[in-house]
Amino acid sequence: MPLIPEEPQIHESAQGPRATPASGRTAPTPRPVPGPRPAAPSRPGRPGPLRPTPPVQRTQRDVAPAKPGPSGPAAPAAPAATPQIQLIPASAEGALDAADEAVDLLLDSGRAPADVLVITTGSQHPWAEHELSFGEASYWAQHDAGDDVFYTDAAIASRAASRPVVVVAVNGGSAAAATALPLAHSRAGALLIVCGDPQQINSVLGAGV
């Protein structure tokens, strides 16, 4: 008679209680019911290089709008200012010397020689006499070059061009003075200096100076 091996006996305390179902199969060991899952800790951000703060962008609102120009036709240009008139009292005999002193003061104050035109109403200035001795072509060529003080007399002053400063020496010739003073006023851009008798000058220019 063959021997039937016996089932090994396992202590209940080690194996746990065994329930015998109706089918004869051993029930699995019950798993413990899991409790609530703790919240996952927050994940730190990935470290990286710090980005500089972007510059503030200037929007159209921040830019002051350009002021529109005035509509309509452009305003006419302002007329040129009349020259200032300065009177240096002098006799007919001393008018030429007074004019020379006035020119020296102008040059010492920073005026360029080419800015000055001198007109005489009587005898010519010695410079004009000297230059005219070489001929009128050479004389007026120096005028056209505009490099130095130019001296002329009332008889031919109308040919002279305008300069910032005109100095008039009223050294004789009442009729010539009456013609030269208005001409000198029209040729002076900024300053008209008249050396002579104040009463005669005022009567010609028609204004107290």
C-alpha cells in the first residue's frame, strides 16, 4: 500500500487565518485599504540664468505729437530793419577827421574792414584820391573785391554796393549832402554814422538824431 505524504503543518500564527470557501480554494490574504494620498510636494522651478528686465517700450502715447504747422499761405517775410543812425557833431573842416576816427573805432570793436563804406560830400578822401590816380578800373575793382574799407564821394557813391556800416563825412557841398545822406541811408545795412553839422543833417534826413 503506497504511502500518502502528509501536508506540512504551518502554524496559524505565521500564515494567518485560512478561510475555506465553498469551492475548496484558499482565499487570498486581504490587502490593507490605503489611506488618503498625501499631497505631492511642490516641485521647485528649474534653475536657469536670470533674464534682465526688458526695457520699457516707448509707445505712441508717450511720444508727444508733433504740432501741426499753421494752415493757409505762409506769412510774408518781415521787412528789413532800418539802420541805426548815429550823429557825430563836427564842422565841415573836421568832418573828415571825425569819420576816420569813427572807422578806427569800428575796426577796434571787431568790425571787418569789408563791412565799412565811407562817403564824403566835399573833397575826396586821400585814399580815394590815391586809388583813382591808378584809373577807375583799378579803383572799382577794389570795391568789387570787398576786402577793405572803401572810400568814395557823393558824385559816384550811387555805384557803391550796400555794406553793414556806412560812414558819411559832411565836409562841404550842401547840395551834395542832400543827395548823399538819403543814398547812404539806403546803403547802410545796420548802422549809419554821419559826421557833420547836426542841424544840416537833421534837416536832410527829416528826423532828430
